[in-house]
Amino acid sequence: MSREVLYEVDRLTKVFSTGFFRTTRIYALNNVSFNVREGEILSIVGESGSGKSTLLKVLLKALKPTSGRVLYRGVPLERWDNRSTGRRSRPSSRTPTLRSTPSTELTGRS
Ligand SMILES: Nc1ncnc2c1ncn2[C@@H]1O[C@H](COP(=O)(O)OP(=O)(O)OP(=O)(O)O)[C@@H](O)[C@H]1O
Ligand SMILES: [Mg+2]
């Protein structure tokens, strides 16, 4: 039995630039790749500042990655519609999953 790949994370990098006169570049994520299949539990462990929250923000579309790619259910994250996260807009029957977002799918609120 092969379980569907939910998240496909491919060489994800997120760089933050801080400072005005002297700009510092922080690599919050540097070439992160992994897959998560349906039913799997993945623990993300690391010291403070190692990028755990940044990674989850990218996976839930709250942050855009600097480079790299994320697929959710085989579809690029940018094609998932952020606007239909509320209960009011019911997904249409034609493309039900794409009218939702990974975050609402995972929490069952769509
Ligand atoms: N909006 C931001 N602007 C600039 N730097 C940021 C921003 N968000 C995170 N960072 C930096 O990116 C790095 C990763 O931060 P992140 O919050 O993802 O770490 P974390 O693993 O969640 O840490 P903690 O365990 O303390 O929650 C840190 O160096 C942090 O200072
Ligand atoms: Mg955190």
C-alpha cells in the first residue's frame, strides 16, 4: 500500500535581510528537502533560531520562500487558494482541493 505524499519539500531556502545601513543576511532555511506521506508523523527538532517556525510558515503559505519548491498533494503551493480559508466560500465540485489551502485541509476547517 502506497500512501499519498502530502508535502514534497524540495531545496527550500529562506533568507531574511535585516538592518538598514549594514544589511545582514540570515539563512533561516538552507536547502531543506523532505517528503511527508499521509499518516506519517514528522518531528522537527532544533535549537532556538534553527528555522522551525520559518519552515512551518512557508508550508502554510504565510511566508514565501527565497528559493526552492513545495508541493502539497502534488500541486505547487502557490496554486492553492488562500482566499477560501473561511467557512463561507464552499469549494466547488470541479476542483475541490485547490479551492482550499494546505492549512485548512490539515486542520479540517475548510
Ligand atoms: N521576520 C523575520 N525577519 C528577520 N529574521 C527572522 C524573521 N523570522 C525569523 N528570523 C530569523 O530566522 C532564524 C530562524 O528563526 P525561527 O523563528 O524560524 O526559529 P525557530 O527554530 O522557530 O526558533 P524557536 O525555537 O526560538 O521558536 C532566526 O535567526 C531568526 O532570528
Ligand atoms: Mg519557533
